[in-house]
Amino acid sequence: MSLSVLILAAGKGSRMKSQHPKVLHKVGNAPIIYYPITLAKNVKAQRILTVVGKNSNQISDTIKGFSSEVEIVEQSEQLGTGHAVLCAKQHFTGRTGDLLILYGDCPLISEESIKKLLHLRETGVDLAVLGFDSKNPKSYGRLILDTTGVLEKIVEANDATAEEQTITFCNSGIMIADANLFFFLLDKVSNKNAAREFYLTDLVTLAKKENMVVQTTSCPENEAHGINDRSDLAKAEEYFQNSMRLKMMRNGVTLIDPSTVFFSFDTKIGTDTIVEPNIIFGPGVRIKENVRIRSFSYLEGCLVKPDVIIGPFARIRPETTLDEGVRVGNFVEIKKSNLHKNVKANHLAYIGDASIGEQTNVGAGTIFCNYDGSSKYNISVGKNSFIGSNTSLVAPLKIGDRVVIGAGSTITDDISKDSLALGRSRQVNKKKK
């Protein structure tokens, strides 16, 4: 049976106290709306739709930039979750298959939890709801079960009786049913409640009246964590980081002090890599096997191949590739460059818009001067070359194989292979008269 996913992302997010939409705030260096979209893809959804509010161009543009196949649905008035789903009704005219409801501000739901819901549908359940146990239910809706454990209804916290508020089994808001069943039941939903909204949760009671099978499954409370304010955002980040740390270690990565290492949503690290304390991985980092990343280094948008050592205090910027055996030492910054096999840049250097050949050594204090104030230019350095300390290479520049550049030089012209280059002022010693 085909599966469609509808992501509800039309909330105003006023409690974030922000000029930016709530679902564009970040967890793991990615907008939180990325997470339900990625989840939908991982569970093999044939269609993904997102409901956004009126004039939500910033959200729509971000979604399209991340995944062009996501369909955008506008909810012009915010009249509740039930109304948000109804806004997508026309997109399902003449279509069949299941519809899974996810939320744009709930980034931590796992694929395993969604597969539990999908399994309930496969076993003949008409409407399946994802719940969680909470030690402090607060404002969560409560899942009311009968004596046999079957879901009877969902009660919003504002409408719950004192007895119902003692229940700790709570509603995540995530549910699945046949798409046409959703819209059939939603046409019967009323807004006669404390918030004067059309609740998606009313579908349970309506489905029971139609003698349909309604069941629940559960996920950990941390997964169901929704983001409403900055405190929630920080908690989600903490949960994400702890999950990534555990995942990395289970996959064969050594984290010497896990709590001081911070990952992005797409960080990939190979086995037997050792990550020392106080490391930050920005977006787009791919680390292969047997790499060592020393303390206080920051990596983003780079590919690091096996047997590389980075840091301490190194910064590896986007579009950088470090080939096998490269050594990048303390206070070295590299941007948009390819360091080929066994290149060494061990201290106090800036390398930008460059290609450096195998076995070349970049001395301390070397600067690749790639920017003239308006444009960037490339520098290529050949194999087995030696760049002396405190050298400035002024782009554009081509340096051949087996070149030696004397310390303290400023190089502005190309250097052919097998050459010694000196580009510094002549020393003059004068004795005191």
C-alpha cells in the first residue's frame, strides 16, 4: 500500500521570541523541518506534503532547497491540527493509500517508532496513534485506554478532568490511517472545546463510533519532544547530541570525552577514528577510517581520508579534501583546498583555494594569499616540494614538483619544477660606528 506523509508546520512559534519561523531553528546544525522530511524518506513515503501558514515563503523556500519533491500546502487560518490536515484534502482527491501525520517541530522521532505504526496498519488496525509515557505530563493530551488496553479517546490537557490529568500515557500527535478515512472523519469534527479549534485528536472517538479498530504503540518520551521555546530547543539539541555520540561509539568511533564532541545532522565518521575532547563537526563532514582529530578543532564541509591527523586547534573549512596520510597541525586553517597524499602543514598556516601535491611540506607561518580584495584565485603546488617558514604565496600561482622555497619569501611568479626560489629582501648588516 502506498504511503503519504503530511507534515504540519503552520504554527506561529510565538514562544520562540524570534524573527525566524520556529521550524527553521536548528538542531544539529539543520533546520528542524529537515528531520520529519528525512524521516518520511527513510520510511519510503511515496509523497511528502508540508502544511505551512500564510505568507510562509521562508519555510517553503527552505523546504524546496532541501528536497524539491516536497509538496507545499497552505493553511490560511490556524484553526487547529484537524483543520491543518483538511487543508490538504484536495491533494488526495482520487488517490488511495495511507497517510502518516508528522510535525515540523518534532525532530527526534525515530524510524523504529514509525515502523511500529506501519506494522499496526499492516495487521489491520484502522487508526494507529503513537503515544509515550511521561513522568510530568503537563500540557500533553492524554491517551485514555479501556480496561483491555484499547484506545478509547484522546483528551486535550485543557479539556481533561482531574482524574484524566493523572494519566501519564500521552499523545505525540503522530498517527496513521487510510487517507480517505482521515478526511471522512475530519468532516465530522467540531470545534466545541476550550480552544475553539478543530482537533485531530477527535478522530479517535469518531473512529470508535464507526466501529473501527483503533490502537496505540509507544516511543520514548525524548523522541516525542516538541519544540515550543528556546528551552525546548536546547533540550532537543542535547538529546540529538547524546544520540549521535552513542551512535558513533557503537559504530566503532572512539570519543575520548563524548560530552565535549558536537555533531551535525549529516556527520559521517569511519571506524577506528579517534576524536579527542572539544571537537565541533559542522555540516557536511565525512571522515574515513583511522583518522585522529586532536582537541579544539573545528571541521565543516570536508572529506578526510584514512590515516590523517588533524589538530590540535585546526580549522578545516568547506570544500576541502585531505588525502591519505595528510598531517594538519596546530593553528592551521584550510579552505576549499585539496591536500594530496602525505602532505604536511604542521603549524600556523593558512591554505585557501589550493591544490598541494603529494609529499609536499608547508612550513610554519605560510600564507596562501588567495584574495585580492575582490576576487579569489587558485594556487597549485607540485609534488615533493618544500615551502619554507613565513612564506607568502600570492595567487594566481603555479609551483612545480620538487621546488624549494626559501623561508621568509614572498612569491608572486610561477616556479618551474626542480627550482630553488627566493623572494625576500637582501639582508644588510651594519656595524655601529
